[in-house]
Amino acid sequence: MDRTCFGIDPGIARMGYGIVFQEAAKYSAGSYGCLFTSPDEPLEARILYLFDRLDALISEARPDLISVERLYFGKNTTTAEYIFQIRGVVLLLAARHKIPVVQPKPAEVKMSVCGNGRAEKRQVQQMISRILNMGSVPCQDDAADALAIAVTGLALWDFNKKTKSGD
């Protein structure tokens, strides 16, 4: 089944995004990159900028699915607060566009892409370039992560659909 997933590696200073197309068992990359905000700007202005840019990107891509990484923070509560605010923006946009959301954990992304839930960041980046037949690793780490999150979202979506249907 053909499907498009918009993957997001949430962040306030730097947010990775990537579009992945699925045709049967084959994946390919669409556009990808990073959105940047300045710490010199007020928080609400940074959030509004990310909201507006993501809204435009989602409107243009018209994905069937959005995949945003679910994060766990043990110690840095300030960073966690910003990430959770941005995740709220993503969930709001998904609801606004009536697009289902998958929220894989970091270990699920690593397992999906590398077959190892403890894979190193570089391994994930190298594997995602192979899976998507890109020829080279995307130069921005967060964009590569967003593509991996999108691939994982598609895999989890398919798995959950099959599990619910009893296939």
C-alpha cells in the first residue's frame, strides 16, 4: 500500500523533519531538513514560528501519517519542558489536519532501522541512508533522525493495522 509519513524529531532550537514515501515494501525519501529558532527570541515567538513552518510543510506534503518521537528525559527538566511544548504543537497540527499520529520511542526507532534498540546515532544515520537509497547520510543529524522516525512510524502503523485486523 502506498503511504506518506511526515517524521519529526522535535526540538525548540533545531527541529528535524523528513518525508518518507512507502510503496509496498520500498521506502524513499522526500524532502527533509531542519527548522531553526534563536534562543534570543521569546519562547512564544519560537513556538509560533515552528507552528507556522510545520503547518506549511504538512499542508504541502499532505501526509497520510505523522510520526513524532516520544521522548524520555531523566534529568534536564528545562529541555524536556521545551520538547514537550513542541510535541504539543505537532499533535495540535496533526489534529487540525486530521492526520493520525504514531509516537515511537527512541529505542523503537533504533530497533526498526538498525535491528538493535541500543544502536548508536551514527549507525541509525547510516542505515537510514541505505534504507532510503540516498547514497549518503543527510548532513543534518536531526533530519536523518526525522527520516528514521518516519520509517518507524510507517512500520508501526502497518504492524498495528495488521494486529487489529488479525492478519
